[in-house]
Amino acid sequence: MPSDTESEIGFAQLGLGSVLKQNQLTVPPNQREYAWEVKEVTTLFRDIAREISEGQRSYFCGTIVTIPRFNSILEVVDGQQRLATTAIFLSAIRDYLQPLEGDLAKSIDDDFLSVFVRATRARVPRLQLNLDDNEYFRARLSGASPTPSKPSHHLLDSAFTEAAKYVRTIVAGHDRGQHGNVLNRWVDFIETKSFIILLRVPDASNAYRMFETLNDRGKRVSQSDLVKNYLFGQAGGRLPEVQQKWSLMRGALETVEDEDITIAFLRHSLTIIGGFVREADVYDAVQRQAIGEQPVITFSGNLELLAYAFVAIHNPDHERWNKYPASTRRALAVLNLFNIIPMRPLLMAVAEKFGEKEADAAFTFCVSFGVRLMIANSTRTGSVEEGIAATAHKVYIGQITTNDALIADLKSITPTDTQFKTVCENATVSNRKIARYYLRALEMTAKGETEPWHIPNDDQSVINLEHILPEKTMGNWPQFSEDEVKIYRNRLGNLALLRSSENSGLQSDGFPTKKIIYAACPYLLTSQVANEAQWTVSEILARQKTLADLAVRTWPS
């Protein structure tokens, strides 16, 4: 518990270096990782350099929010980027001075970078980062060179590199005997004149609410940071439980390769739990969903569970699917190829709430549903996105428990067979991976396969996408005008599959040459093209009608 002297918000004006010198600081285990890129790091260095060169008496670096903890340790809620970068810079000055002025280098280390803890007989950094970064940060401060293993480690590595370069820039042009004096002026400025307002807030609730209004210098706080700190602030006495659930959620999400995965996951989860949410409204939606200790515990627990579902739908090989039919993995592989973002809340809800049999059927239906939406170019329309979100919410709260009920609920936004056939007859496909999938699936239907919709082979070294009317005609296709080439080269009816060995030499050859290769091709829909006497707009349109008929059977509603 904080002492009586720590029961109210306190503040002090200190130099950045003095904050390190006068305190032991720690970043909470679940606080965000080191996030400054080279641009932010060098901006701090250059700003200080400008103030020193202009003879300024002080330089304001913003506010740092802390919570007093046991043994006079300050927990850093807001400010770790500035403090860590300052420590990195001071370590670079220490390292440069070590062979020149060992005593001065040692004083920098003793005053700002490390402290000897008598109870443990160990020297520890004055600033300790979160669980992901601390060991790497500690090793680098000590002069070691560990291998970066996380994105934040690479950012830290870049910061250490830039600091060392900048120190050499500072002393360039000065006599070597004066390097110690030059760098010592920088240390003095950082200690006493690069000042901040240090806030000591008595509890996490007040600290995290204050965090919502503050940004680290040059690195805007993201919505996911605000959400996390709002939840921590609302958790009250149950803060450790919420921190643990958030950490488990983040640990699960790290297995999905996506730069802004947390905010995407939060948006989808909020949509499932309470209805459609836009990305810009994530933070506001969290504030509506979770107010007070128990609602925050419940909400955080739901996020933890949904994180595992979110990860599983992104990975067809995930152990979650071990007991499901093999078709489940095949359907998820196709859905990941599509990457239809508005469909993710529905897939998550099905994964979390449906049994194995119903989930398998639902994922298979979602493949057909997804193709129909993609070919109709309606995956991003408001009515479709909101309709899918509404169905996902109904699945999550138990109003929809079977695939048949799911199909019925999505009926109003699912293109009918007639609508689907019509759009297929006019479809243009520019994404080569998707085009190969369409043609492979249609090929399997034409050959009578029982599961034509799944991915039989996506190895481009084996199977290639062939434009019958080529993208570059090289004068070999006089029957098409330049405008017609642009209009019809990516039409579905003009696309075919070829084995890579057959496709490598065709390039822009004319149709008489190409049809000889097509005739020997083992793919039925490709070999049929060889039956045409010529290849004009009429043949493309006629073939596309044939493919549209197959599409209705391949991806049934």
C-alpha cells in the first residue's frame, strides 16, 4: 500500500537524467513494448543538440506518469519511450568515454544506469522494461550484444546503434582531449535542463485514466494502448487478474503475423459480443461494455477466450481442429486465401460456439458465401458487413446454434443462384491467386469431384495461370483492339490453367500456337479451349457463361 505521503497526486519538475538518477523505475509487465523507431530516437537527440547549441537554459520533454510501489520503486505508466531512449543515449556516452576517461564513464553508469541492491547483492538497471524487453535491454546496457528475437528488440537495437553514431557526431571536429568535456556538457544538460513533469499517482485507476490523455513523445498512443489502460484503470483491486488476461490474450495474438493485430482483434471481438463496431469506435465501445471491476473481469475473460478462436481461424493447422472433420481445415485454408475481413467475426463466433459438426458445415458454407460476395464485389458494402456482424452476434449469444439457422439468417445478403450466375458471366479477376483457386475449383466440378471448393494445389511451380488472350499481344492478336485487350484479358472466360512447364514458352504467342499446347493439357477446362477455331470476344463470353454454370454448382448456397 502507498504511504500517507503517497496518498495524493504529487508532481515534481526534474531533468530526464535526474529521474533516472534519483529513482528505481520499472515498466509494468503488461505495458507495451519499446516502440520508438529511428525517426523518434534521432528527433530526441537533435532537439537536445539544438537547445545546447543555442545556449538554452532548459528544454521541456513532457510529462511522465508513475505509481509509487514497494521499496521506493516507481512504476512507469507513461514515459518509458523517453526514459529508455535517454538511458540508451547515456550508455552510448559511457561506452565512448570508457577508453578515454574511465572514471567519468563509471560515474555515468553509477549515477544514471545501474544501482547496487544490497539485499540481493546484485547490480540492476535503474530502469527495467516489461517482460518481453527487459532481459534484452539489460544485456545491451551492460555492453553485451544478444541476438534480437522480437520486433521491439530490433527497435531497441536500432536505438543503441543510432545513439552510438550520434555520440560520434557530437565529438566530431573537437580535439580528442576535449571529448570528455564535450560529452559531459551533454550529460549535465540531460540531467538538469531536459526537464519533465514527474507525476506520482497513488493508484493504478488514477494513473491509467491520466494515461488516456497523454502521449509518448512523437509516438501517438494507439487505440489498443488506450483500451488496455482503460481496462487496467477500471479493474481496481482486481488489476492483477485483468493484467494476466490481457497478457494471455496478447501472447496468443502474437502468433498471427499482422502489424495491427490487436486493434483488429478487439474490433471483431466487440462486434461479436455487442454488435457491429467500426475501427474508429473501438475505444468508445469498450467503455460501454466494461464499467467497473466485475464487468471488466468478465470482458477481459471473454477477450482471452476469443483470442484463441481468432488465432485458430487464421491457422488451418491449429491443434483446435484436431477433432474436427478434415474438411474443416480445407475450408479454413480457402477462407484464409480469401481474407475477407468482415467475415472474421462470424468465423470467430462459429469457432467459439458451434460444435464440431455444425462448425464444419458452417465453414464450408462460408466458402461458398465468400466466393459469391467476392465475385459480386460486395464484401465491403455496409449492408453486407453489418449483416454478417449481426449474424456473428446472434451466434455468440446463442440465438443461432446450427448451420441451417446461420444460412437462413444470412439469406438476405447472400447472392441467389440467378444473381451469382449473372455476375459470374461478367466477372473480371485480377488477383492471380484467387483466379487460380476459382479455376481449380471449377475444374474439379467439371470432373465430378465431391469437394470442388477446397484447394487441391497452390504450388505455382506446378500450376500456372494462363491468359489465353495475353496481357501483352506483341502484334500476334490483331482480332482484338487495344481497348478490348484491356477489357477482356482478365475476364474469367479468358483465364485457364497450365502446368508451369507448358506455360513457360507461350508468352504472347498467337492462338493457333497456343491451342496446340491446350489440346495436350490434362486440365479439362483448358483442353476444351483447343476446340475453338478462333479466339475472339465471342469465344471469351461463351466460355464465361459455361464457367458461370459450373460456379453455381461449385459454390452452392
